[in-house]
Amino acid sequence: MAVSMMNFKFIHFLTVAALISSIMGCNEGDISSLSERSIIYCSEGSPETFNPQLSTSGTTSDASAKQLYNSLIVYKGNKNTLAPSLASSWHVTRDGKKITFYLRQDVNFHQTSYFTPTRKLNADDVLFSFNRILDKDHAFHQISGGQYSFFQSVKFSELVEKIEKINDFTIRFILKRNDSSFLANLATDYAVILSEEYGQQLTTQDKQHEIDILPIGTGPFKLQDYRVGSLIRFYRHDEYWQEKAKIEQLVYDISPNKSNRLTKLLAKECDVSSYPIAHTTIAERSDLTLESITSLNVGYFGFNTQKAPFDNKLVRQAISLAINKQALIDTIYQGQAARAKSILPETSWAYDSETPELGYDPVRAKSLLEVAGYAQGFTMDIWAMPVQRAYNPSAVTMAKLIQADLKKIGVKVKIITYEWSTFLRRLSMGEHQSFLLGWTADHPDPDNFFTPMLSCTSREKGSNRTFWCNKEYDELLKKALTTTNMSKRKGYYAQAMTIINEEMPLLAIAHSKRFQARGTDVKGDILENFGGISFYDVYKSNNVSNTNKVMAPNKKAKVID
Amino acid sequence: MLTFTLRRLALFLFTMMVLTLLSFSLSFLFPGDTVINHSGQINATATDLAKLNEAYQMDKNIFRQYSAYLQHIINGDFGQSMASQSPISNEIIELLPATIELSLVALLIAMLVGIPLGFIAAINHNKTSDNAILSFAMIGYSIPVFWLGLLAILLFSIGLGWLPSSGKISLLFEIEFVTGIQFIDILLSDSPYKWQAFNNASAHIILPACVIALAPATIFIRLSRAAMIEVLATSYIRAARAKGLNFRQIIFRHAIRNALIQIIRHVGLQFANLVTLAMVTEVIFSWPGIGRWLIESISQRDYTAIQSGLLALSCFIFIVHILTDFIYAALNPLARGNNHGS
Amino acid sequence: MAREKIYQEEVFPSPFMQLWGIFRKTPVAMVGFCCFIFLITLAIFAPIISPYSPVESNLEMILLPPAWHPDGNVSYLLGTDELGRDMLSRLMYGTSLTFGLSFIVVVFSLVIGVVIGSLSALTRGFKSSFLNHFLDVILSIPSLLLAIIIVAILGPGIGNTVWAIAIVFIPQFIHITRYAVKEEFRKDYVLASRLDGASNFRILYYSVFPNIVERLMSQATLAQSAAILDIATLGFLGLGAQIPLPEWGAILANGLEHFYIAPWTVYLPGLAILFAVVATNLVGEGIRHALKLRKES
């Protein structure tokens, strides 16, 4: 003890010395060049896995999809057209059932301390990646639980008949039927390509479970270090098939606490921060910028249509009419969201500005209640989700506001909330009368709103917690999927929205934006159109020419060791 | 000294028994299945459960269960965290050193600031400087530590931009984990940015350490003031004064030494207090230590982690307690004859 | 003390009254004492005098700065929080929660601790030694840590926090009572009443307690300042008072999110805690100072 005390005294002396030197500003120099070549991103949570195939959580795909992997095709540009990525081109037969991809031949996988690739990407890797999802007997199917939520929700395995390897760089998907959202699904963050060679290596070493913990992909960054709840460190993938990323190191500083994230941003300890709070404070600072992107989501107030009195559509309409939506948006989202007319946001191509909206009319609401036989009003419960999400930053506060609105038409409200997982479990058992929740789309195809939220099939297994089922509505969705004619599809979806508006299984409230703040020295796009993020284009602007100079190979090699 | 050592050893063993007993009984007090609370294996299958029941001897009487639990602890098996499903012993080994480092630096700051101030106050007993120091001590003792931390961040990190507000080092530096004590690890590492990392780590520790140190420093002020006043009133000081030694000689040669011994006795107890403050401060400064981890575990109801984290933390506090007792005894032979533990 | 005066005798004030006499003459201590009384009054009458409800929101008055700020509004003297709740009312109600509860907790654990402590002071031998060591172990664990653990067992919430802190403080009172009682028992006056044939209980009640009550009070003020800080800290960490409750620590944690836009939501509850703890400590300091002076006189 005495010895270590001595040590500490010594260290303390150094600490004081360092304080003095750091206040004097002596230690700039090298550290600034190190920080110029790196980005620190304050993220909101720890990813569960590094394989985006397995999870639909935004935190997981933010930390893995665009950083570690590539998919066969991607969405590009403002119009969200499909563009080549690992597949340099593709071909769809006229009946839409055979889709052939021609792969790039110059794609390298990551080289890391745990894996050294001996070959470039080929059709085996694509086969491996998708068979893992489709084939229940695949050696890796059950690793990490065997739940491929996104692919299950779009019924991928029912759609794909088989996948054929034509030659080393050509692969063909054969579908059971034509599905216009198929390509869109392949362009999502979830449809990434893993390394088959790495899978084999893990099989021989009997360490299969590591495939999703120590990931190998083709993306612009490779994983260096991950400490749950603390940090993720990525290094640049120097043999990236496109021009390599401009920064050498990417660090995710995992800071779930929102005021901590803001403090770190203001104190310049992170360059970019996810989901910032106190927007006005950030906007006032000249060294910070606030940016936002309208993400494809909707926050809504849903009714359990199986339970009285909400099995009566007049009651659902009455309650919806009594809620002052604009006031909710102004208070809860503080103006950072667009009012939702129906479940589809304005940014979707299928959005129809003619969509009818119910509006705010407490007088009509009262008379509708009388017609429905509830002239005296009734008591109901609202289940408010306990967590903060972009589509609803504060559900409990929203419930309180709704409570005040409904009081005016004689309806008494009890607010109920549980811990998040309990909340979801009890919702799925249908214990609720009404609930506040939301939905974030995984890709721009409009079907991703209609089917999972309100279709009959997702009532049983999916996420339709209104338990509403309407044959006509489902028929429209099916028609929309089998056609490739965009304007026809748009028409079907408009009809579907009219049905929703009439039946009111839920009241769509707002489409919120996804926010992000960064220092003004950080350049390049980070936010992607569908809510994801990518650090591929990011760089720091202070000293671009200097950056190249310090990237001398020997020095860099040392850092990596 | 031998009886002293034996007494302390007995006390140590007794305490360990009480602490393990406490942590053992926590598994019964927490909601849920006892064996799952012991092991943290929430996803255990029926066969796993049978194995666990066997390992923790759950079918035997309570004493056998306790000894089985003790055996697990001695083998370094604290079970796994219910939240992250990774072994708790690993997490503790990673996090405890950070807390030790922070609290030791804070302790040093508290002593280096508090003791001299206390001495100055005692020497100027009942004068303005005495009252000023005492008022400062009163405020410092009363200020809630989390509020102080926030104010410090607001002023020094955001307002002035002098010192960083979170973590123990900028994440850009990669320091390999050896001892877990950041400064030692930096010195051992072969990173080309060693000295920058060192400076950076120093800048990171100053703010939280000072925030933690404030309250204990005020206690050291009171302790050292009281000790010094007592010493200055003793006959040997009067004798020294009568011999014609000047003020300087009296204070530095005689008074300080004797007063310091009195203070060392209290370091152990103060350390416990300081570690608690460190737990709260870790939350505010996002310091990756065991306190923050423990508080997070409580909000996530990760019972296995709470139970083992408590055990590790209180063992550590108690070991420091006993060590200061030894240092005190080594410096002050009078204390060795003391009959009771306190 | 209605005793008839038969003899012309000088009346000695009781030890407690002596103490009060000295205490009264220390201005700083009296200031602290007045603040303490003020806080107790506030804690009791908060529901009557507070201008608004502490939990009901008013969406027209969101994040209003305090009245002295140019944008402030006089009817919301200390401003409002993110739901338009009046900060002044919240802080007033918070007095009953943070300060009032800490007072009740300390009184409760004082009573329990004194009972157990005096009983145990009368035991000897192995039981006594065991208790001694046991107390040593418990007291070596910081009160906040112990409270956190008890909250972990009981689950978060203000009620559980109060129980946890009460349990945590009992050992200190046992310890100090035990020590003080043992010390007094060695004194001659106890021996004298023992020779008179007084029972242990009688000695405790009539002879020992009047002589140790100030020491207990001094310990109680220490405990209360710790209790205020513990309740507030647990509230701040989200383990104590839950969201809508206007507990000072919880108000502060709630304000964190708006720290940079509405700093008063963080400054004010912090100042309130500081004020309460300083007042309590001043009283305690006054008592200790008076004790010392009485000893010297």
C-alpha cells in the first residue's frame, strides 16, 4: 500500500503538472492531428449485435449497416432510386420472378486481428448471407437466436423460392410470385453481405457465435474494439472497393443519457451527436450545426378495436375528433414534426396530398358519442409508452394532454404505463383499451407502413396492436404489391388510407424528424434518407492538406498495432 | 504488533463473513428465483437450472447453500450480469480500478488541501482566517455533490472550455488494459501518443476528483484543526516553547507530526464516505467506474450485478479501512494496545 | 417540573436549559435555528401557502424564467418548468418531501436507535462484542451506499427511500447511545442512584438520558443533513421520488434536460438543498459549540 501511495503521490504531481501544461495549451500539436483524422460520434445506445440482419433496432443498424457492410444495391439521391453497390448491375425478367445480380469482382473483406481474407467477394458470400436467413437447416441459421425480424416481417422466406449461383460473380433469385417491394427490401440496411470464408473459419474453430460479435464485412470501416455501454471503435477499411473513407478512426461514444450527450457536444468531446436535445441552444452556438431529416415514421394513438367501447367505430371517430392534434404537436414535438394526415408521411412517394383528415371538432365528437349511446361519457385507459422515441418524445406527457382534451367531452382517462418490455408484452396480449405508440419504416416502400401496422396477418404475429382487421383493406394492399405500376399502386394506397380514415383504428398524430448536431468543422453527409447514418463521406475541414501528410504509412501502422 | 495483527485479521475475517452473508441473503431478498439471482443466468434452460441448483446446492440446508455460494465467490465466480450476460468478475476487474484511481486521487487532493487549511485555521484559532476557513468548510460540507458536479461542468467545461466533462480519457487514445489504473496503463503502453494521452487523462481526472474531494477536504479541515488545537495545548509544546524554540520549529518539528498521526486514523472512515461520493460523481462525469455501473444495474434490476458489485465495493472499502489502521498502528505504538476494533 | 419549593435554594437549570442559554447567545447558530424553524413551517404548511399545484401543468406558461428576468412574470416568482409548473410551488412542496421527510426519518431512527442502544449498553460479554463488531461493519459502509442497496431490494420510490434511510441511520444512533450510556454508567452519580436501589430502567430514564440528550441531538442534526443529501441524491439518481413528485433532487434531475435553456430549473432546487443542509448544520454546529462551552465552564 505504501508503495502504491508513493506512486500516487508521484502521479498526483504529474497531474498537477499536466493541468498547468494543458491550461497553457502546450499539448496541442499531435493530438490535434489525431483528432483531425478521427470522428467521435455520441450515440444513444449499445447495439445488440453487429449483424443488421438480426435486428430492426435503429441503434444496431446505425452501428453496423452502413459502416461495416454493403448490400447488393442501395438507394441513391433525392429521388431514392435504386443504384448499384456490390452488384454492379441487375436484371429482372418480365414476369418479375427471376432477378439476376452481377457482382463486382474487386471487393475486399476486412482484414482484422481475428480474420485475414484470402479471396475477394464472390457469389458464395451472397449465397451464404441469404441462405443463413432462408434456410432453417443452415449451419448459421440458429446462431444468435435465429430471429431475422425484418425478413420475417416482409415474409422473405415465403417469397423466395431459391437462390442460384450461376457462376462466381453471378447470382439469381427465383421468386414464387412477383413482388414489387423485393428490390426495395434488398436495398435496406438489413440485407447485408457477410463473408462465407469467415463463416468457414469460425466453423473449423468451433466459434460460430462470434460471427455477429466480431463482424467481417466489406464496408468502409472495420471493427477494432467494442465495449458494451462504453464505446465502439472502428478503423478505416483501407482496401475498400470504392475510394477509402476520409477519416481513419471512427469512435462511437455510447451515451444513453440525453443531457450527457448535449454536454459532451457543447464541451467539444464529441464531433457529432445523435438525437440532441435543447435545439435552440445548439442553434445559437456558432460552432455547432443542427440538422434534421424527415424520417419515415409516424406516432399514433391507437384503439383496441376488440374491446368495448372501441369496437364501435363511432366512438373511435368521436375520440379522434376530440383531440387537438396541433396542440399536441406544438407541445410535445416543439414544432419539430409535421402533422400526420394519415399513416403515410409526406416524404413517401405514395403520399397523396388529397388524403382526407378528420380534424378537430369537439362539438361533433360529443354528438357522435350521443349517437353511439355514450351521452354520459365513459372511463377509458390510455397506455403510454415509457421510452423516448423520435416519433413520440414524451408519450406520458402526450397522454396527459389527451386526458385534458377528452375531459371536455365527458370521457375520463386513466394513464397507464409499464416498464418497456412489460409494456410491449401486455400490449401484444391485448390488455389495453387505447395506446400511444409509433412506427418507423425500414425502407421507403409504402407497404412497410400499411402491412405491419394494420393488416390482418400482422394482427396475429406482427405489430398490429389495434387488432383491427378489414378484408377490403387487405385486398387493396395485396393488389398494390403485385403491380409495378407506380401510379396504380399510389391509387390503391390512397384508397387504403380512406378506409383507415373512415374506420379510425388509430389516429395518426405526427411524422417527426430525426435530428443530429455536429461541430461546424465536420463536413460531409451523415444522415441518410431512411433514418440511418453513414460516416463514409465525413471529414474534418480544418486542415485537409495536412491530413494527407500525417497519414504517412509507418506512423499509421503504429497506431493500428 | 502481533496481537494487533491477529485482532485485525479476526476483524477482517468476521467482516468478510458478514459481507458475504449479506450478499448471499440478497439473493433471497431480491424478487425472482434465488439460484437465478445467484448466477444471473436468466435464460437458463431446465437442464441448466438443474446444474445450477446442483452447483449452488440449493436442495441442501441453508448452511450448505452458503458454503457453496462462498466457494463460488472464492473461485472468482460472481455469476453473470443479467443485463449483459457477461461474467461479473470481468466487469468488476475492469471497472473497480477506475473507481480506485479516481477516489485515491480525490483522497490525495482532499488531504493536500484540507490538512494544511485545518492547520492554518488552528494556528490562527478564533481569528478571521479561522472563521473564513470554517465557513468554507461548512458550505463545502453542505453542498450536494451532484449539483456541484453540474456547476463545475458548466463553468470549467462549457463556459471556459478548460477541462473535459466526461470519461477518463479521450476515446481517441487506445490504451491497452493492464492494471486498469489508467495512468499506469498509459505509462506501460507503447502508443506513440503516450504523453498526449497522459496529459489528456490528467485533464480528465481533475474535475471529478476535485468535486469528490470537496466534502472530505472540509472534514479533513475540521479533523486537522481539532488535532492541531489539541496538540498545541499539550504540555510538550509548552515545554518546547519554554525552551525558546521559535514558532516555525514548534509547528514543523513537533506539532504537525503529532497532529498528522491523529488524522491518519480517520482516513479509512473518510475513504468510505469518499467512495460513495465518487459513485454519484461517476454518474455525472460518465466515469467508467463501478459506482456508475452499480447505479445502472439498480435501475435495470440486474440483481446479480447489484449483489456482487456491493460485495466488491464494500470489501475494497474495508480493506482500505484496515490498511489505514495498520499505518496508524505502525506510526503510533500507543494504538497497538487498543482493545477494541473501533 | 412542578416541584414545590420548600427550601430557599438556588435553582439549577437542567443541562438542556443551560445549553439553550449558551446556544441563544451564538448569533450564527440562531440564524441557522430560525431558518430551520422556517423550513419546518414551510414543510407543514406548503399545501396551504403555495400559489399553484406542484404537479398540474399549464401549457401556456412553459419554461418561464424567474420574475427578475426581463421575460419573467411576477405571478410566477421563480419561473416555471417544461410543463409550465410553478417552480416556487414545486420547491415549497419539495420542502415537505425532502426536508420534512428527512426530519421524520431522523426522529424515527433516533427513537429506535436509542431504545436498542440503551438495551445493548446493559449487555456484556460475547453478545456485546458481537454487536460491537457488527456495528463497526455496518458503520464502515457509507450511508448512501447502504441506502442505495436497500432501495435496490425494495425497488425505487419515495416510500422505500424513506424506509431505507431510516434503517441506515438506526445503527449510528445505537452506536452513540450505547457509547454514551456506557460512559455515563461508569460515573459516580449513577453509582449513587444504584446504591439507592434504582433499577436499570429508572437510572436510564431519570439520570442518564437528561445527560446525553444534547449529544443525541448533535448526532441527529448530523444525521439530518446527511438524510437531506441522501434523499435528494437518490431522487436525483432516479431511485427515490418518482417523476411527478416535486422532491428537490428529482426536480433537479428533471431540469437537467433543460439545463442549457432554463438553468433556473437546476440552480433553484440545488440552492434549496444547500440552504436546508446549511441551516441544519448551523444548528448542529451551534449545539456542539454550546456543549463545548458548557463543558469548559
